[in-house]
Amino acid sequence: MPCLIVNTKSYLLHVILITTISSCLIYSHLVISDASSNNNRLTHQNQPNIILSFMLPLKDGIKNEGQTIATDNIESGRKSVNFYFQPISNSGRTSQYPTINVKSVSQLDPLHAKNYLVSQYNPTIGLIRENIYNDRYWLWSDNVLATKVLRNYNYFISENIDKSIKYYESNYNIDMLSAYAVLVDQISKSSFRPQHNKNLVNSIWYTNYDGQSHDLSCGDYADIAFLKSIYLYKINNIDSSKSCYNKGLSMFDGVGFKDKAFYADGNLYSTYKIALWKLASKETGFGETYEPTNIMGKLQNLTTGGIHTHYDTYLSIHGQTNVETTSLAIMAYSP
């Protein structure tokens, strides 16, 4: 059987000759296999290197050179590939077989994301700013998250950030009280009450979850649901942990988390909640994430490496990049 093989980084894409016509739709059999395999062709009987195999409906067929006749995203669990089919031209002649033209290999690049964090570091202050547009330095959650993810990447900056945080805690008599404390090994400082942003001095800020006397509901906010689930799991309150996890998951609509903040943000999904879902799933083992195909890769700025804060139903980017979202994405998607 004719087979055209296109190599794209760590995967081989195999397009098998169009063979099936059903309900007026033409199908092509697409197989993704691990490129590390020594086999250049797949067999029907022994295919241990196959990651994904499915039938993809094509559009009206090949009509002219360069026409896109199918578009989709496929995810192997480790890498996603955006692809489309078009005729292949050979010396001015168009082949009867389709080929894959790979538009982009779109995945989160943790190294690029860490470089983004480093690029926001101000050695004079000893902290990382919120982003290139906002010269605020958030002790927590931004810098406590950044120091953790940079620890094994740029120890010098991570250590300086940690020292700067301790300086402000000591000299201004403040302490972290945050839903994010559980992610930075400070579980005793966890709180899930309403949050307040506080300007400590000049451009130094922090957010404490110290409002009112009651916790925010796991059923109202996906971020609270997953962070509290991790917290409860760590203190061995497994039933309550699973309850919070399931409440968070119930707000997932197949694209993102449609919680109270979704409507307050103008019907936009918050990127970091996908990362928190993944972190909670890793920690508790209550389930696996099935987020939109490679959403973090799509939302990573190709130039800076930062992760954009919001997206819409069509996975279009909204909002700026920032340190908090980028740090959480690194934590969630790094091995």
C-alpha cells in the first residue's frame, strides 16, 4: 500500500492512500507513530509504535494545488501537531496522493517559559515583575511560584528572589496567607478565604486570602476547587479533597472552566485554571486532564515564551502574558 512519510520532530506522520467513501465523505487513514522506532513503515499485524490512529474526514477532495482539504489537531499525550492535507507537486505534476504539510508543532516549551520568567527579573529589586506592561512585583503568588520553578534552572535568581521575599516579610512584618501556599511547600500558610491585593511599598505588592471568616466555595471557583483539593489531600482529608476536585471538574465545559470568574471576565476562560486542574490531577490521582488539544502550546507567546492569561471558546488568545500563569503552566506541564 502506498505510504508517504513526513518527519516532524519526534513523530512520523503516515498518510495511507485514500480508500474509503462513506455518506459522500472521503476519508484518509492517519497514523501517528513514534519516530524513535526503527521501522519506516507500519504493518497491520505488528504496530507497537503507534500512538494514535483514526479516520479523518476530508473536505470536498483535491481540486487544485495548495488547497487545504482537512484541518484538525491531534494529540499524542506528549506532543500535538497542527496539520493539513494538500496535493504534492512533483516537477509541475500533481500527485494523486495527498501529503501532510505541517503548519506548526505547537507544544508548551518549558525552557522558553522559564526564560520568560528570567527576562522579567529586576536585579535591583531582587524580584520578578508581573509582566512587561506592568511594573508591579507581587511577592505572592508571582514570586513564590517563580522561585520554585526556577530553582533547578537558574539557582542564582531563584535564591535572590527567596531572599528578597524574606526581607519584606521580616522588615514589614507580613506573612503569606494564600491558596497557593500548598504549591510551594508552605501548607500551614494555606487559606481559601476571599483575597485582597495589598500595596506594601512602592511597586511591591502581595495578595492575601484573608477576607471574611468563611472559605470561598469549591463549587463557585475552579481555582479554589483544585487548590483546596490539593490542600485537603495533603492533610489526608481524602473525601473532602475528592469532593472539591469533582466540583471543580463539573465546571469544565470541554474548552475551559466556566465558573463565576468566567462571566466576570467577559466570557473568557482563565488559562491558569487548566494548569491547576493538571496539578490537582497529578497530586491526587482522582482523574486525568483532557484539556483542549495542546492549549498551553497555543497560548504561549512565541517571542517571549510567556503564557497568555485568557482565551475564548474558539481558543483565540486574550489578555497579556504574566508571571503567575506562566509559572503555573511550567509546574503543571514539566515532567
